[in-house]
Amino acid sequence: MQRTPPPQRTVTDPLNEIDPANIIDPNQRSSRLPLTSTHPQHASLTHLLLGNIGEEPRGSRRDQMRSPTPPTTPGLSGGRPIRSPTSPGGIVSCSPSSAGGRSESSWEGFADSPEEHPQRRERSGSPMNIDPPHTPTPSRQPGPPNNPRGVPKKRTTARLDLLQSPPADLKPLKDLLEMLRSKNKIVVIAGAGISTSARIPNFRSRSGLFQNLGKDHKGISAGKDLFDASVYQTEESVSLFHDTVRYLSELTRKARPTNFHLLLAKLAKEGRLLRLYTQNIDGIDVALEGLNTQVPLPEKDPWPKTIQLHGGFDKMVCSKCHGISPLQAEKFIGPEPPACPTCLENDRGRKEAGKRSHGIGTLRPRMVLYNQHNPDGEAIGSCVSAGLRRRPDAVIVVGTALSVPAVRRTTQDMCATVRDRRNGMNIWINIDSEPRQQLANLLDFVVKGPCDKVAQLALQTWD
């Protein structure tokens, strides 16, 4: 009895969806899909659409028993898997790296239904071969997913409020101190909060330097304007800026290291501090043994232990010859920037030799103002990249709200790298600022309280 051919099925190619109207009729084969094509996807489609050469269209009980085609969810390579009677489970993998035509994606679970185990065809070569009766294979329970690394452990964020005395729960504090003691490649990103107990004002808080300068000097709209590159455009703003330079220079000269500065020095002495990235310009940290820096920052390794992201108040630089020298705060008086002594001497020598003057530069504190190019920018980027390759095991973000976009992005990259490590830990320590959402998802500890209290407890516990 002649069997009725089953209706033609629509086939989905991993690269293109084929219109059913364009499927090749076995009686009217054309050159659209050459049978001699060596492309593996063409070969699979040729076998799927035409079968053996010279074989007439025919159906089988297996074809009639097929369940509806599963949804065409993208596979590993973004394509769509197609069913094939020649591949295990009836699935042609979308990934070029899968072996034996077996899918490495979640499609592998579809191989558990009876129709996914077709009987082999007779190999007589006759174009009239009929498949043997189909015997359903007992269903098997789905096995575990092919995930050699296993399911990652769910990470949580512990919160610790040190403003309570004593803290409501001491376990997070003990875990924090134990973690700090066990880490050997620690990266610290520090802000003004680690120096406030040394009587160095921060910049952006309600009682910070920007707010106070805005109140004391009515000629500026905000204290932040005094730390913008445009400060040198008017004599009035230059004079106010010089007053601020002398004021901050006096504060930093009298300042003493805080407990957290001492903790950083201890970590450096023990060889467990991989790098300190500081946004502070007070220079308290770099004055300690083991926390040295280098100005200008070298563009290649070896880099110093401390990287000053915004420069410092301990150096001044010439706007013309770019010579660097120790800061002399007493020279910054009035509306005129001090002249560079090196440029003055060179200009005097040129005049005596009868040569024209090349001009004389002015001195400025070597710190990065808003809207100003960072002369160490490329070196900092190289140092950060090299530090990530060294795979740090802990990041401590302390005393900063990460208001500067570049520092915030760098911090997120570092925390993401450490978060990928099985035992990596990311810590946020701040007395009032909460981490932003993008960074909060990468943190293991969020400590609300003064960083000096954390440092004091750590030093007492370790000693």
C-alpha cells in the first residue's frame, strides 16, 4: 500500500531562516543548494531536505509521531538549533565548538523524549528503503547541565553599623577582621575620609571645604569653582585660590597620620598591600614608610606603592618648562602666580648670549583641577591594568563617595575582577555615604562608621 507523504516541514538554518516556498523540490532540484557543497551547514541541510541521492519523498511512523518543534531559542553562538535525524537528540548544534553534532546549550535537555532516538535506516542503498517499525525508547530523567565549573555560590553583602556602640551583631565585624588578616594582595581606594580625623577637611560634605569657601567668599558661586582650571582667568579668583593653597598647606604640614594611615603602612610593611590609590592631596600617606610615591609617575613597571590620582600639595610645577620642585606655599600670595626660577635663569642666559627670550613660566601646585588634563593619566591607566592582571584578592573602598566618574569606573572594574575570585572580598567603609547600586552589587561588606574605628580594632586584634 502506497503511503501518503507527510506535509513538508519548515526548516530553520542557523544563519538564515529559509522560506518554505524556497525549499527544494526533490523532482525539481536546482543549483540553489549544490549537492556537492562542502559547507557543513549546507551538507546538513542537503541531507535533511533530500535524504540519499535518488530517494523519493517518503514518510515514516517516526515522522508522524514527532512532537511539535521546540521554540527556536538562540544557541551558544546566537543562531537557532535545527532538528536533524542524524544527530543525537535530533538537534544540530549552533556552536562550532560542539563535537559530534551535540549541543552544549540547554537544548540538550530535549533529547529525553522518545522521538529523539530514531532507528537507523537500512543501508542497502535502495531508493525504496522503508524504515523499520519504530519502538519507543523509555524516557530518561534529564541529567545535570553540562557546566564543568558548577553553579557559582550566591554572594551576599554583609552590613555593619559601627555607629552603634557596641554593634548589634559582632559576627560581621569578626568576619571582616579575619578577612583583612588573611588577604595578601589588597588594593585600597581612599578618599578624604581617611584624613578628616587629622583635621584635614574633606571637599564635598555639608561641612566640607567647598561649602565653607562658598560661604566665606561671596565672589564665587561655589567653593568647587576655586578648584577648576578656570580659576586662573581672573585676578580675584587667583588671589582666593592662593589663599586656599596657603591654608591647606599649613594644615597638611601640621597633620599627623590617622589610625587608618597606620593600618595602610602596616599592610605595606607586611607585603600585603598591592596598591594604594589615593584621591587625597594632603600627602600624609606618602610620607609614611612603605607608602612612597613617585612624581611624575612612571609609565612602566615598577610603579610605587601609592598612586596619587589627583596629585599632591607637596609639589609645584612650572606651566612652561614643566619642572617639578617642592612646594613653597609662601610664594603663593596675591593675584599673580609666582614666576618659575628655572625659566628666569634660562631667560637671563639667553639674553646675555644675545638670543631671544622663550618666555617665563609660572608656578602652580601640582594637583589636578577640575576640567584639567591629568599629566599622570596614561601612567595611572597602565598601572591599573597591570594591577588587574596580578589578580588582587581584596579591594577596600574607604572614605570616598566615588563622585569622580573616572575613579568610580576604575573601582567598579577592580571590584568586578575580585568578585570573580572564589575567596575575593570587596569592602566599602564610609561614615555617611552609601555605595551606588552598580557597585553595591559587587560588595561583600558595607561598613557604616569611621574608618579609624575599623583600623583601631584591626590593629588591636592583629597585635
